[in-house]
Amino acid sequence: MKAISLVSKECRTVSYVSGPLIFVENVKGVTFGEIVEIILPNGDHRTGQVLDISERMAVIQVYEGTSWVDSSKTRVIFTGEPARINVSRDMLGRVFNGVGKPRDGGPEVIPEARLDIVGSAINPYARDKPSDFIQTGISAIDGLNTLVRGQKLPIFTGSGLPANKLAAQIARQAKVLGEGENFAVIFVAMGITHKEASFFMQDFERTGALERVVFFMNLADDPTIERIATPRCALTTAEFLAFKHDLHVLVILTDMINYCEALREVSTAREEVPGRRGYPGYMYTDLASIYERAGRIKGKKGSITQIPILTMPDDDITHPVPDLTGYITEGQIVLSRDLYRRGVDPPIDSLPCLSRLMNLGIGPGKTREDHRNVADQLYASYAYGRDLRRLVAIVGEEALTELDRTYLKFADEFEKRFITQGDENRSIEDTFAIAWDILSLLPMEELKRIKVEYIKKYHPIYKGAS
């Protein structure tokens, strides 16, 4: 058990219990966010955190749940300290629960530091502009919606779509070109099932990716309150590795909808006035406090890049959670149920996808000079091919011109060869090679978004002639 500080205060006036919360009366000198030790009548110890305070009442969220809490016999000790986590570079290759306790049977972490999980906001003036390309090995991301170091780029998925498979693939493949091994992954799983947890563990162990992963695992049957602390513990670890050990850190957060459901449950227990669909009105601010911990700092070598993953209820992208996430973050990757049914793997729908920082991470010296032009041409040609599919459903393919049929074939080949790749790890050069090969299906005069000099340099016809 953690030692109690000398400024701790003991209280026995537990008023009542509501869900994961206990309400304590007649408290003084208690501060918001401080850690609480809860001693049950049978001597068991639990940990809580002050969630709200007023003149006569303190609201405490209990990480281990409130079962067996007796309001008349339970002792509550206010420690006077904020929620903290022990951090060390030795956390790489380890598996922890949602609040940083070992879950892999290994020993406790020998801390290099003990840090407040809320962290410190990055001074906007001290922020450095994201500008370096991260290769995920996935063509639909690297080629069309490039991930840039220091960016926050969410993945929007639907129930039953292979977002977990995509997340694991990014975790094991992502690398900063030219940086060698100076790269780490913080994988944060919130509210996942035992089956999903087993999938992630087996995948990381099978591929050897676990060596560079810090895995925070909060299962579906773990306390809801722990889920709220999980991303903050993980991001505090990420900040330590990035800004103290100069590592480039990729933080993958899955599933943010489970985090927001936990937030709604606590809000309901506090009897707060609900906002959209019952979520608390401060959910935007709460999500921003997580997402805005990504970035780079001037004068620091390390960086934090975030990929939050969230399941859209009923595939509704206007649902409050994806809606607010889209406002805060810098783009989106969208998985399509239609593509999934047609066997496209990963089923990334390129048209609604966006990376707002893509232009900062591509071009000569980063990816390749023709990157922007090739991406624009792929988007435009695929969009036209998709429109033609809808037209064919109305008028039939006989009514199309020969050029229209070429675009239909292009759309099919784009999905089969560029988007579909399974577990293949493609370099950015492989992605460009496939892109140009598919573009060669179109007549040369249709490549209107690519400079002539790039066509002569990279088009298969000219490369074959040389």
C-alpha cells in the first residue's frame, strides 16, 4: 500500500454511494483531483479520486468500484496528492492495467519519475510545426492521407469492422524514416473484451512488436472509472519518453467511444444535466484535454503522434463523439462497411478521409516530389469512377463511353490493388509504384493533375522506354 502523506485527513462521514461514486460530508481543505485511500470494513484498501467538491460535500470516484462499501463503517483518507504514475524507460515491452499497475506478471516499475497524470499543457508558443513523414506501411494512409509526426489523426470505424486489426498493423509497422530504432508505441486499449485483448497480445508477441510497445489495457469488466484515467496515464508515459528520452512516440487510443461512455456513466451518477444524447456538456473540453497532448516542442527531439480509434454508433459520423473528435483533431481515416463486405482489406474509404497536415510531411526529401500530384489524381479519378458506378445502376453500362468504362476499371483496380493489401507492409516507394501502375490504365491526357515533368519521369511507359 502507498504511504499516506503527513497532510492526509481521515473522514468517516460517507453520506451515500451512487454507482462508481461515494459522497462524503463535512470535509475541509480537500482539493479537486486529489487521491483518496478508501478502507473497507474488512480491511481491504481501494483508491479513489476527488471528482467534485462543495462547501459540505466531496464526490469521490473509486477506481476499483464501490461494491462492499458500507457508508457507516468505511474510512476515507484524503492524501493531499494528485493522481500520479510511476514512469520509466523500462516500461517498454510491458503490459499494464489502466492506471499503470503491471498486468503481465512482471515486477513493479522502478520509477525514474512519478508524474501527475493530468500532465502539463504545451505552451502554444513552444509548439513546433509537425513536418516529418511517418510511414505506417499502409498505402491508403501513406499515399493519400499521410500521417505526420506530431499529428493527431483519428480512425472512424463501425461495429464489426476490422479497426483492431488495422490498429495492430499500424503499431507494428509504423516508423520514422531515417530515425532507426528511436521510436516507441504506446498502445491504449479501453473497454476491450478478453478476446480482443488476446488478439492484441498474440499479434504483438508473434511479430516482436511488443519490445517497443507500452501496452495499457483496460478490459470491459474492469472498473469504469479506471477507463477515464487510462488515456491520461498513457499520455503521461508518452510525454516522459518523448521529452525526457527523446523518443518519437506513437499513441494509439482504442476505443474512444468506450471512454466517452464511461464519461457519460460518471456524469449520470453525479446527476449532471445531460447534453447531446446524454453525454456531459463538457465532453468537448474533456476530449480536447486528451487530444491536445500530441505534438512537438521546440528544442526537443522527441514527439507525440496520436491515432485515436472510435466506433461510430450505427455508422453515424454525426454522432457526438466522432463529431467533436473531428473538430479537435487534424483529419480522419474512415472505414467503410460496403468495402468490407466486398473483401477490401483494410476497408479504408478514401473519399471521406482527410489529413489536414499532409502537405507538411510530403515532398522532396520527405517522401517524393510527385506525392501531392499523384494523390490528387488518384482521388479525382477514383471519385469519378465511383460516380459512374451509381450511373450504371440507373442507365446500364451500355450507355457509357469507352473512357467511362476505363474509369470504372480504374476504380475497381484502385480498390483491389492500392487499398487492399492485407498484412503486407509497403514502403512508400512500393505505394508510389502501385499508384503509377494503376494510373497508367488511364489515357495520358486524363492525368491532368500531374505535372508533365513527373509523368515523363515516373509513368511506366517512359520508365520502360528508358
